[in-house]
Amino acid sequence: MKRMSSLAYHFGVKLRFYPSSKQKKIIKLNYDAQRFVYNSYVGRNRTSYHAKRYLAVKQSNAMPFAFSALNSYEVQLAETVVINHELLAKPKNIRDAYSFLRVKEIDSLALA
């Protein structure tokens, strides 16, 4: 099979589309939903990572037989990890958590 660089001529197709105002609105809605889901996944993964790391360091410093009571910050971190894990498990969960993602114009693949 020949490579494109070995051919004398390169052919391509340029396409340009002109969406209607309704289509522009749907494209923007899907793009915004996709960016929101991506940013929330990144943010939740970061907080989960830091919370797990903090709790691991806290446990490694303590003696294995002595379990100190968690302070309010540590309880909040543990709850955050659990909530984040549940939301990140399936893309459907994030759609159920936020009502504005349940709009029928938003494509399921944009959220996945």
C-alpha cells in the first residue's frame, strides 16, 4: 500500500457547513454539557486523589493498633471520596445528579 507522501498529487475534500440558528443552539448546548462533565470528572478525581492521599498519610503516621477519632475535616474528606466514587462510576449518575443535563437535546454520547 502506498503512502500519501509517495504520491505525486494529494487529493482532499474541504467541507463547510452552515448550521441554522436552532442547530447552533443544539451544538453549543452539547458542547457546554460535554465541557461541564469533563471538568467535573477532573475536579472530582483531583479531590478524591488528594483526600485518599491525606487519609493514607494520616493512617500511616498512627500506630496500627491505635485508631484515633476522625476530626470534622477528615469526615468531610471521606464523605467526598464516597460521593465522588458513586458519581464517577457511570455517566448516567452525573446526569441524574444535575437536572440541567437531563434536557432532551443533549446527546447521551456527549455525556459519555
